Amino acid sequence: MTCEETHILLHALIDSELDAGHAREVEAHVANCPRCAAQLRDYREIHKAMAAPEMRYQAPESLRQRIETALPTTTLPAPRASAPSRRGLLRGFAMGSIVSTALAACLVLFVVHTEEDQRIVGDVVSAHLRSLQGDHLIDVQSTDQHTVKPWFNGRLDVAPPVIDLTPQGFTLIGGRLDYIDGRPVAAIVYKRRAHVINLFVSQTAGSGSGATMEKLQGFTVWSWAWSGLSFRAVSDINGEELQEFGDKLETAVQSGGS
């Protein structure tokens, strides 16, 4: 495991989100790498500080009472423009605070969602890198989708669609089990000339979402969700070719291809 892979997985290790195998790999690397060991110590100090009781703050009950008192219970006459009433100012302050709190809550949800997506994309790239080392690429080797698809039966809670895109220039070569975000997923492997494309398929919430593309560590990651399944393809081919792969996969999946 390289330093780049380790840095991606350090947060997941601290939060106990790695499976036993990946946790051992990270710990083994850290034990022999002073740089990563120092980074892990720093992360643990930050994690400990953020969890400290003094970092939590609860607004006093008196604040709630003041806000409730300030909210109008009856229709009030409009104050004169030259002399706004104190009650009107309090009412405006209270409503502004409520709106600000709602906006802040939405912002926090957006940030958390973005961080989670980035962490999963990092896991996808790490899994792709691991697959290229040694004999980790394929558990079932076959160009026949009807051989690859049944192999996953009983190994996963979901039956991933295995699409043969060989006529479109993306050769199916097999599949394997892998782990993304600490969970087992299907990895369906294709080749474009000498380049490997790993397609990770797992369950997800929601019915579907539009495809996205992003770059990380020199790799392109294509992501798409459809009918309760998440598809993430990663490769070092150029973005246009990976987009072409994604487009053809989308068409085949939506048309009911197996």
C-alpha cells in the first residue's frame, strides 16, 4: 500500500469504517512509514479534540423563551417608519435567526454529503489501484456475461447487471469481489486497448441520479445511479472515452440488458 492510498483511508480507519483486511493493510503501512504515522497521530488528535465535551454548546432555555416572547401572537399595527417598535425589531431578529438556522442546517447537510462522496470516490480509486497490483484484478475470468453474472450469486445481496460491451470497444474480461466504503461490492472488469476499467456496482438509496465525472490522482471516475444501484467506473483512459463507456452502459442497463 502506498502513502497516497493510506492517506485516503486514514479517516476511515479512525472512524472504524474499514473492514478487517483493509485496516490491517493501513496499520502495517503506518507501522513502517514515519510520515503516515505522524499524519495518523495528527488526525487522531483532531478527532479527540472535536469529540471533547467543551466543544459542544447548548443554547440556554432563556433564549428560547425570549424568542417565543418576541414572536407575534396577534396582528400588530404597522409601526411608524420613523420609529420602528422594539417588538417589531425583536420579531425581525427572531425570524431572521430561524431562517439563518435553517440555511445553516442545509449547508451542513451539503458539506457532509460532499465529504462522504469524496471519501467514496477515494475508496474507488484505491480499490482500482489495488486491483492492478499482483493477482488482485479478477476472481472469475471470462468474456461471457452469462458466466460472470452468476458468479456473484450468493456472494452479494444484490445481483449486479453484467453488460457485454465488447462490440462497442470495451472488452469484458471478468469480475471479482471488492470493498468500497467498508462494504462488499461487485467489480466488473473491462479493457479498452491496454487500459483497465473497473466498474463497481453496489446498492444505493433512491431511484436514480444523473451521471457525473471527476478526476482524482490522475484517474477519471464516472458515477451514476439507477433503480437502487450505484455504478462507479474508474480508469486512466481519457475522460471522453470513459464518458462513452458510461453512455453505452446507461443505455444497456435502462433497456434491461443483463
